[in-house]
Amino acid sequence: MYLLFEETGKFLAGRLLSETDASAQVEQDSGKRVKVKAANILIRFEKPEPAALIAAAQAVAATVELELAWEFAPEAEFGFADLARDYFSAQATLAEQAGMLFALYEAPHYFRRAGKGRFRKAAPDILAQALAAIEKKKLIAQQITAWVQELSAGTCPQPIRDQLYKILFKPDKNAPEYKAVVEASRATHLGPLDLLIKAGAIDSPYQFHWKRFLLESFPKGTGFPKVEAPLITDDLPLSNARAFSIDDSATTEIDDALSVQGLGSGSVVLGIHIAAPGLAIAPGSAVDHLGRARLSTVYMPGHKLTMLPDEVVQTYTLMEGQDCPAVSLYVTLDESTLEIKATQTLLERVHIGANLRHDQLDEVVTLQWLEDPAFMHEIDPQPLLNKRYQLSFLYRLAKKLKARREVVRGKPENFNRPDYNYRLLNMSGAEPDGSEQVQISVRQRGAPLDLIVSESMILANSTWGSWLAELGVPGIYRSQASMAPGVKVRMGTKALPHAGIGVKSYAWSSSPLRRYVDLVNQWQIIACARHGKTAALAAPFKPKDAELFSIISSFDAAYSAYNSFQNAMERFWVLKYVQQNSITEVEATLFKDNLVRADALPLVLAVAGAQGLPRGARVRVRLGDIDLVALDIHGTVTERLDAQAQDNLEAGVEEELDDDTVVGPIAIAVDLTEADAPARPGAPDDNPAP
């Protein structure tokens, strides 16, 4: 005797060897023996052979008209053999019974299973919905096939073009557009991005990078809801200081200014004045929610997305000619030795006498201009002349502060590599579209005005960081255990040393209009200024507050994504600059394996032909094809320019590649992938992006 039975959703047959009330031992045609539960045995038969019965049953199943079988089926639960006798004839053959079993089992939209070999027909409305869904699925499959053919032929269907960025970076893997791209990619043996480029789906590389970033970081758009900027209601005293800020011309969030009092008296008071949105914006308020959602201003050449709405920023920014609320750090110094004698933090109003713009003044505020009182330019702006004595003192102080930090660091900070400014010309709208002419100019790292600002902010951030710790008030700190390779700067709530800067603690506090952690720290500093030794009880965030750790986690992720995007956009404009100026060769320095850094451009690329050359070798590189989507450029070494490479690149300090520098094509797949991006050289890590 033979048995037809169900095993893990499949119908099998074999010869019965033995049987009990609960199970049977069955030998299949392959010789394999299996134990079958009695409930799974559906048909017992003497002939034909098992394989012949299954083949005949499958052929019969293919002829069953399901709609007609559904009409024949009773309303109550039924067995497959009963329906076979109603559908075929009262003498339905074994093959017809098994064929009906197979057909019913494969048609759950018509018949739902009620047990082993038992079924119940679907209700008419349920059946109608199921059939409609099947028809829709069939049409979608046909549409996918048509789209695959179009993509393979080099044409991008409009529905896929409309979903381009979602398909590439945040795909719905059940969406037909996504499935079509995957199938076409397999059919053409092209990567999804290469396939879509070939099909003409990406007509603007700039928009590709911009919309990708928006999809990943701003899926709900970049606009702000309407909010009212709360006013500062504190009765703040007016300071005697007359402060001035130093920023780039494009800066609207002016959140730091400096003042100098007592020059010539032997005791000088340096004032570091920080805009005070923390006096008005309360934790948990509507404006706070906006800042916490964005966490930082996003910078890119020609455009930026501010952390806070412009109307909020303008309420607290340190605008010249106004008495602005500020959190001020006053540092009393010995004028001759520049030793710090005392510090004091005050909540006050400060008159902002000028908003100086370093991009307009760097060529004026030179080392000679600062250190030689007799030196004059042909035309010196009068506002700047009024600040010359103060700027000269601030530059002398900045050099002293830097030298002290370098003693702690154990080695000097080298600014041999220049920084670069990007300027986009002929912009037709509020933001670039990628067609603009780009100008790239050099700004030497460590220029006097840059050094004045960075050292002043480092002084404020390290002083306030230590003060918070002394009063037992938690803050958000940046720390680095050592300067050994691979030791990263980390954020936490403990006042730990920052080896890279050379300070015993460091809390970002100088940019509360641009970075959310600075606003958080300002709330804590305000509590210290108001309450002194009891500040820990009054501060918004208490020791071991879980909210601080949540803010750190969110900020780290957002800040990293924003920085990567900024670096990617800078690389985009460098490559556009190469195209626009028809640059075919560059002089460069080999600094790691086959990587070179262009001498006159912020460009790092991998090159062929560098094998065997030592680190520091200067070479001429012929540039190859540029891919603005992958941010890739090819290069080949054509000539060695120096007779012998220096053993080290920068005053005995080995140069390391920035972690997120792009030296080859960025990785873009159908699934979301994070593009690496070139790092823009910068001053110590407190320095806000311009």
C-alpha cells in the first residue's frame, strides 16, 4: 500500500512499511524513510506508483477552473475528495481527487484551509478583494518588466526618476520602482547608480548630493514653523566694555565678541562676550525644540541651513551699534607677562562697537601691521585703526596662549597647510544649483585674526569647562585622552583633559546660536553665574542626567553627518573648479601610499605611478576624468619634481589623512550608504565653521 501525505507544506507519496494509531513509517522512491503523523495522511492507494500518481494529480490540478470549483463548493466545511466528486463525477478517480487537493491547496484566495485536507470557501466579498489584489499584482509585475526594459535600453521612466533619491538611499524594497531598478541592475550587470546615470536619471550632480542630504537629514524639509523669539526680560547691567566681533562676511549668527580694557595700566582685562539666547530660550520651549531637532547650523559653499530661524537669531545676535545681552568672561591679565590673575563671569549688556569681517581685513591685519606701530597701509579703514592697539595686544596674547597650550600638548600646532575660501558667482537664487562659477582663494591657517578668535574661544571654553566642574554642575565636554594615532576626540559629561588642544577640560560654549551643545552649556553657565556654589541645585541639568547623554548622542550623529556633507560639497566645488578652469595637471606631494595632496588646491586623490616614491616626494600629476556624482578624479604621476624627498612633511610631524577625506569614488548602493567626504582643514576643534 502507498500513502499520499503532507510534510512541511509539500505533498509527498511513498510505500507504507508499518503503521500505528498515531503514525506510519513510509519509504519514499528515493529510499528515504520518514515517520508520518496519522493526521497528515490524506490518501491511501494500491496503484499506480507514487511518482505516477503525483504527476497525474499535478496535470489534473492545472485543469481545475477555480471559479467553477468555488461555485460547486458547499457553504459548509468540506473535504477535497467530496469536492472532486461534485466537480468531476461521483466516480472521481484517484488522480482527480489528488488533483483537486493540489488545486485547493494552491488557491487560498478561493479556499481557506480548515484542517488537513479540509477547506472552506472564501466569502464573496473577500474573494473579490483577493482577486483584485492578484490582478493588481499582475499589472505591477507587467509594469516592472516594462520599466526594466526601458532602463536596460538607457531610458529612465518618470516614476523612477521621481523616486530616484528614495530608491537609492531610503528604499521601500516592496515598491515596484525599487524592484525595477534591482532587476535592471541584474540584467545589465551595472550597479544601480551606474545604471541610473546611464539612463539619464541624474541630470544635476549637485542636486543629487543636495537632495540626498535632505532626504537623509531633513526628510520633512528645511523650513521652520512660525515661532516667536522670547525676549530677554532680565534687568541686566550695561558693561563699560566696548566690544567688537570678528567673523566672515557671510556670518549672520554673530555669537562672540571681544573687548580690551586697561591697556597701558599694567593690568588688562580681556572680555569674551557670548550672545545669550540661554537667558530667554527655556529648555523644553518651542524654540528649544527647534534647536534640538537640528542641533547645529549646516554649512556648505554658497549656502547654509541655520540651527535656529533667522528671526530668532537676529533677536540675540551681537549686532554692531547695539547694547546686546551677553554672557561675559572677564580675564584679568598682567600686561607685561600676560599671566592670568583672575577670571569672572557676568550676565550683562555689552555695547558692540563693530562687526569686523576677517575676509575683508586679513590682508590689512598682517603681522607687520600688528607688531610695528610705525607701519601703515596706504589706506587703513578708520574703524580698524581705532582697534589697532587692542588687536596688537590680542595677537600678542593669542601667541602666548597658544605657546602655553603647546607645552601641554608636547608639540607645536603647525598651520603650514592653508585653508581655502569658496565663493560662488552668478547665483540666481537663494541657494546654489551647481551651475555657478566658483572661486577658490587661499587663507593661511593661523592668520592673525583667526588666531585671535580661536585662542580667545579656547580660553573661554576651557575656563568655563573647569568652572562648571568646580561647582559640581554637569556640562557637555570634549576630551581626548592622548594625541596618539587613532585616539579620537569624544564628547561626554566629565571634565577630562583635551590632549589635542592642550587644556585640562574643554566645554563648547562659545557658539550658542550655531551649536546646540553650546546652548546647553550656556544654561549651565548662567546657573553658575546666578547661584554660585549652589548652582548644582538650580541648573537645568543635574549630575548623571540621562537627558545630557541623549543630547550628546544625537549631536554626535547630526554633527558628523553635517560635516561630511559640507566636506563633500567642498570637494564637489573643487572638482567643478578644475573643470571650469580646464586644469589638466597639478603639482602635488605624496604623503601616504599612493595618495597625493595638491599643492595649490584643497584636493586629495589617489594616483597611479607613485610606486616606490618616498613620503614627501613632490610630483607632477596628470588629471584624468572627473565624476561629479561619485566625487572621483583619476590621476597619474608624470614627473618627479624634487631631487630627494624630505623624511617628514611638516616640521618633523607626520601628516595624517583626515578620517573622512574622499580619495576615490564614494560608495552609493541601492541601500542607504553614507558617502565619505573630504575634510576641510581647520583650526583647533573649537573653531566654529565659517
